[in-house]
Amino acid sequence: MDAPEPEQTPFAAVSAQTSRFTRQYQAYLDKSTPYTTYRWIGTGVLLLAFLVRIVIAQGWYIVCYSLGIYLLNLFLAFLQPKFEPSLTQDEGIENGSLPTKADEEFRPFIRRLPEFKFWYSATRAIAIGFVCTWFELFNVPVFWPVLVIYWIILFCLTMRRQIQHMIKYRYVPFTFGKARYNSRSGH
């Protein structure tokens, strides 16, 4: 019996093409890593297109609400430290804890969700939400003002809790760039 070689099966060809596409896709993602501003501008444009689609179509509010909840969840993970300060203080673990006194060693803020993963997840979610707005299946009739009010309340409560956590454990999740010192050209 003439059985095809394992390398010549249709499954192997599809697998090889999928692997090739995945490598190319990852290469483009890797090339986009240093261009933080442009990546976020692109995500903002995509979000704006999504919101314009929602307003013009007058529907898919549940998709918009779900996307808002997911983006809020991502943002909170972006703001939180990788190592929970309350656990490290309670257990006396020194690995990954934030300094609480002036004489302690400085440790940089390490995010639970790094910026690139935050951007990638947000962009992917917005793109999926945008695609969902083209299918009537996802156009569930809801009274949208209730969803907006509920989302605003949820946002305010979670951000208040996060800010209180930041104040309690004295950390700032944002870096404003490297410190620059003035140099005199005469020396």
C-alpha cells in the first residue's frame, strides 16, 4: 500500500503554513515593541472607530459594555504591582517588596500586567468587539443608560479602591522618564 509520507499529508502542510504565519505575526509584533506612542495611537483610532460604529448603528450596547468592563480590568492589572505589598509585608518576604522607609533599597515598580501585554490585549479586545458589531447575534436589546451608569459607578469604586491601595503602600505605577541633569558645556 502506498501511504503518503508524514511530511506530505494535508495536515502537515496546514501546520507548516500556520507555523509560518505565526512566526511572521510575532515578528511584526516584535518590531512594533519600541513604538509605544504609535501603537497606542493606533489602538485609540480603532477604539474611536468602534465607538462611532456603536453610535451610528444604535445598537450592540452589551458588546460595548463588555468591552468597557474588560478594558477596566486590564487597566487595573496594569496599575497593580506584580508582588502584592500587603502580602509581602505581612509575611516578611523581602523578594519583590516595595521600599517603605528611606533607608531601604530602591526596587523598581514591576507591573502585574506589562505595558505591551496591556496594549496587545486591549487592541485585540477592541478588534474582536468591532467584529462583533457586524453580527446581529450580538445585538442584544438592552436599556443602555443603565449600563453606562453602572459602568461609571463601577469605574469610580474600583479606581477609588486602587488609589487608596496606592496611597496605603506608597507606590506610584507611572514613570515619567529618566531623570535628566543639566550639564555645563564649559567644564
